[in-house]
Amino acid sequence: MGRCAVKAALWMMVFGGGLPVAMAQSGVEKAIAEVQKKLETELPRSVGGAVAILHKGKVVYQKTVGHVYHGGPAVDENTYFSMGSTSKPIIALVVHDLVARGVLKLDTWMSSLIPQVPAGVELQHVLSHTSGYTYRGNADIEQGKKRPVVLDLLFKSPLSAPSGKTFVYNNIVYSLLEDAVSKATGKPWPVVFHETMEARGLGHLALMDPGPTAAVAYPHRWNSRKKTFEPIDRLPKHYPSEMSASAGVFASLQDLIAFAKLQFTEELSPWQEPRTAALDALYWKSALLAKKKIHSRYALGWRVFELKEDPAADMRMIFHGGFVNGVSAFIGVMKKQDLAIVAMVNDNLFAPQRAGIFLWSQLVLSGERSPTQGKK
């Protein structure tokens, strides 16, 4: 969950030569043009896909390709895709709004809402994957075990690190947000989710299942022997239903465009600030770790990439990728450049993650900076 296959050549492009010093006025435009060329080549290889790039609040590139399944309806801007782990920043928005209303606090002890959780594990620890639990439950979920069984296994496993100290990307622990929100509000978790989305103008977003008549992009798996994509089923198995806070959101291209625009508001900035080192991303390609020119961190429901030679964080990207059972998605936001990309496909080739990180890499190479560069 949430892992993306990034080509070594791309990473070498980004990190092989250090930070550029040129201050090209057209850096953002050049980066957009480069990723657009890449998308025009890569996206049609997918069964179906959708992508948009936003700059200064406007959609400057948008494309849908392919079909919800071979021979099926064409993908359009309202077709639902499973978000996989790209659900996490969307779910974090639900928690953010409850915190803003005083229903929850970031330092709320989870044990006050879920007695089985050890004392000292705070809500913010769950959001940043620093609860101290190391049991992740992924294999159990993928084998079809139901959520109560997996939660029981979690609660029987002790914390192996002090809460708030050690990052462990953890789907089962992140899903505890469902129980915490339900307990704090006295409402079923799906009801709170949909109420929040409606209030934010994101009412088309769905949780666990968009409904039997909704246009949904079927997950597909590449069959290397037959050299073709094969549909898995109409909806991904297990994760959306059993871990809805971790990987249960379904969104269309229009939904993700609206969600990306929302990320530029100042009210959400504190939740996008890095909280802990997230070194798992450094192992996506070993060349990345060897160069040691990147900070990989986690915020509250967001991953964060920064460059070590960029102390003002002018080149920061907040993002999240997701992959589950033959569908992948990506949201990436570069606030100081007023730039964002959203993408999704219904296969297992990871095109959205490659496109998102490629856009960021092109921005880095362009030397584009905000007016605050070099200021403390």
C-alpha cells in the first residue's frame, strides 16, 4: 500500500547534479510541458486513466483516456477510481475539521475513545504513523481477514517504540481514525465522512463503495504471459471495506481537482508541515538514499519531499500515492509554486506516481524558486 515504482533514471536526473542555480522565470511552465509530454506517451498505455495539472488555481492540463474496462464505457472526469492510500490526506481533512470545531484535539489520547489502545498514543500519532505499533496487518487484510479480527491482533501486540518517536507506515493503525471519529461524534463513521465532504463541496467523493449504478474504473492486473490487462473485479477487494480510513475513498478527476485546490488554503498549512522522518520512501530506489540529498518526511496524512540544499523549503512537495489491487492514484502539491498534479489509472503500472514525481523533478531541475528563497 502506498509504495510506488520509480525508475532509477528519474532519480538520477533529480539528484545526480545537485541544486541548479539558475532562476528561470518559466520554470513551472517548462516543468508542466515536460510532464505533459510524458503523460501523452504513458497514459494511453493504461486501461483507463485521468490526470490534471493545476497552476495558480486553474487547470492548465487535463486528460482522460481509455475505458473503465476493455470494451466498456469511456473514462470521463466523473468516473470513480479507487484511491488506495491516496485516501489518507482526504481522511485527514475529516479529522482536521473536527479538530477545528473542537470535537477532537490532536493531543487527544486514543485510549479515551478506544480503550484497547495504550495510554499515551495521541490522535496526531495515528495521523503521522508514529503510534509505536509495528504490527501492520497488511498480509492478514489481503488474505481476507475481517477488520475485527485484524484489530484484535493489533490490540494484542504491544507498542515497540515510544509514541510520537518512530515512523512505521501503518494501515491498520491509521484506520483507527474511523473508530475515534465515530466515538467522538456519536455518529457512524461513513455519515461523518459524507457530512464533511458535503460541507467542503466535495460531496461526490465516496467511501467504501460508490454504489451499484456509479461509473467505476475496474481494477486491472497485467498478465505478462498473455501480454494483456485482466480485470480483477468491479471494486478492489478487502482494503476499501475493511480499512476505509486508510484506503477506502473513491474519487473522480473533478473530485481530486477540487481537493487539490483546497490544499492551498492557509488553514490546512499546519497539517502539511513535516513531523517525522519517513525513511521508507528513501528505499523506493537505493540511489536516492545513497545521494542523501532529499528529506523524506510525513506530516498529518501527507508525505513530504524536500531537498537538503533548500533550507527555506521552497521546493517542498506534499503528496500521497496509493495502490491497491490494480488501481493507483497520486496527489502532489507544490504550494510555493502554486502547482499541483492529480492522476489515477485502473491498472498496476504506477503511472500516476511516476508522473507526479517527474513533475517535481522537472521543477527542481528548472531552478524555479519562490520570492522568499534564501530568507529566514
